[in-house]
Amino acid sequence: MEDQQMDRIELIKLVERILSAEDTEKKLHELIELLEANIPDPQVVNYMYSKEYEDLTPEQIVDKALSYKPFYL
């Protein structure tokens, strides 16, 4: 999975797995790195853990992160 971009469904499953917190801390770190490698939005982890975004579903988190457009100076 790491060699090619993940699709939306795979990303949603990944966010669900991360949010379930059933893996070891080391494995969670690896999963977060995988998520960050597949989503351009640097705030994706904040969408999962910040109180401001606590009502977002995994689908909404992924959609919000995928809609990110980088700002170039």
C-alpha cells in the first residue's frame, strides 16, 4: 500500500483504524505517517484529534483533507 497512492475508501479505513486506537503506539505512529504520506493537507492529524473537529466522521476527515489546496507564494 505504501508504494502507490491510497484511494478514498482506503484512507477512510485508515482513519477509522487510527481513531480506534487499538494498535500499539508504534503501529499508530506508522499508520499516521502512512496517512500523512497519502494526503497533502498538513492538518489531517488535527482533524482527527482537535476538539474543534471532534464531530467530524472519518469520511468527513478524509474529504476535508483531500480538498486541501496548497498555498503557493
